[in-house]
Amino acid sequence: MASVPPPAQPTLAADGVVLRPWRDDDVDPARLQHDAEIARWFGFVEVTPPAEQQADAIRRWREGYENGRSTVSFVIDVDGQVAGTVEVRTRPDNTSTGQLSWALFPAYRGRGLAQQSVRMLIDYAFADLGLRRVEAYVDPRNRRSLRTASAAGLRKEGLLRDYELRPDGWSDAFLLSRLVTDPQPRTREAFTAWLNNSLPTKRAIAQALVRDAQGRVLTCELVYKKFWDLPGGVVDPFESPATAVLRELREELGVTGRIRSLAVVSWLPAWRGWDDAMLYLFDITLPEHDLDSPVLQPREIKAIHWCDQAELAQHAADYTARLVQRGIQAVDEEGATAYLENGFDPHW
């Protein structure tokens, strides 16, 4: 049974921008407007492609459209002039996802035309092509295209390292995407989603300051590192630091703690491959005799120890010893939470 040919490629128009199919007489108007920026981000060796190369590209785009609309490429037409191009491609193994690309020629940049064109292309991809997801791969250095993608409602999903080999070497790429169920660009919901996706997040760590009747501090001898450390760990997504520290006590030691106060909040600078983080040190009490028979998490905890300041200085990292000393001072002498940076009081 012969496959049904696709409908004729449409012409789309909105807000002064026309997206239309390529014509044979677009060869020179397109190729002669290429510049070094286009060559750089598309990995072209030549800035201005030969006429034969541009004509061959137009032929391939037409064939891609006729072949089940696996490639749909439009001219961006502004006031009857060739201003650039937008394109969406699908793969045979994933016909519900389209990969976007776009280019705007120098005379038309800085006017929001690329953003409008990509939004129009995405609307067409969802409504006419039936795609559920569109995505784009953008070099982190390509600030202009990142702004275009964000304005069209695409959100960053991650950084792909050494994604592509260009003439100037290997380059990374941000993967950005938009789903058919995502809010429309330029709405409050879309702006909130974009901000939430784009703003930085910090790793959070919650630890417990637990002391016995002699004032010694509870520490854990860990399986995976040399220095002893305080009980606690990384705060899970959507989990509060207070909830996290109590969870870690249950998981690591099999005990149920009670928070008395927040002793310290400390900013940790980037260190040995780790990004910066926020550490929350809670003053915690345990029921009497709760640690008489602890249930240690064997993949993390080798043993537990009660340490005075001298033992803590001997077995724990310098940062941990400073943190404990400052936390005890905040709880016992100041009655207020201390703010530290890398375990030190900031010099304000």
C-alpha cells in the first residue's frame, strides 16, 4: 500500500513574520547573508557557502518534507526579504520528538524576529506535525541562541559535555526542550517555570550536633573517607534540612532524634570538584540509652565515637572541628544561630 503524501508545506504568518517554504530563487539571498557567527555555531568551514551547496541544501529540505515531513525547513521572510531560517527534524526511531535549529541573518538580529519565528515553528510542530516534544542543542557560549530558546519556552535539561566536534575543537551543548503540555510563552506560568528552571540551586547538607552528659560530641567513622564526621548528609530534593537530619539519624544509626535548635548555617565554597553548598548544623538530643545498641548503616558507617575537642581535632577534618566548636558556642553562650562561611565567622 502506497504511503499517503504529506499536505503541501504551509506558509505561516504572525506579528510581521512569515514562515514560508524555500524557493529556488532563495539561493543567493540566503547564502550571501551568511556571516562568521553562523559559520561558528553551525560548524561551517566556509563563511559563505557556494551556490551549489545552498541549492543542494534546499533540495534536501524539500526531500525531507516529502519523506514523511522528517525535515521541515522554513524561510523567515520579513517584508518580502529572506531574513533567516527555522527548521524541525524528527528521527525514524522517535517521531514524537523534533530537533529545532534556527539562524537569523545579521541585518535582522536584535529585533525579536528569531524568538517569534521559533515560537511559530513550535506551534506548528505541535499542532500540525503532532509532536509531543521539541528540543534544541545550544553551545553554552551562544548567548543569543540561549535567549531565543528561553523566549520560545524551552527549558534547560542539562549540559552535554563534548557534544560536538567543531573546527575549533570539541564543544559542550545545553539540551533545552519544550513539551506540548508546557505553558505558552509570555504567560505568567511560563515565566515562573523558566525562572525556576534557570535560577541556580545549591546543594544543602544537614548535620547533627549530638552531645553526651560529659559534653563529648558524637562522630561517625566512615567507610568511604579518612576523617570522622558528624552524623547527617545531603538534603534530598523537596526535603527540608530539619527533616533530612532526622532522617539521616534514623538511616545511619537507627536512632530517633529531637531538634532543640539550629546551631549553625555555614556556606561551603567549591572544593575538590564539589560546587558550593549550604550546611545546616542542628543541636539535637537523643533519648537516653538510644545509642546503647545502635544499628549502623554498613555501607556508610564503620563505627561511632564520642569525642572531646582534642579527639575531634585528631580524627576530624579541620573544618568539622571548627564547625563543632562554633556550634557549641552558639548554643551554650549566645543562644542564637551562627552564620559562618567555610566554618569561619565572616569579616563584616
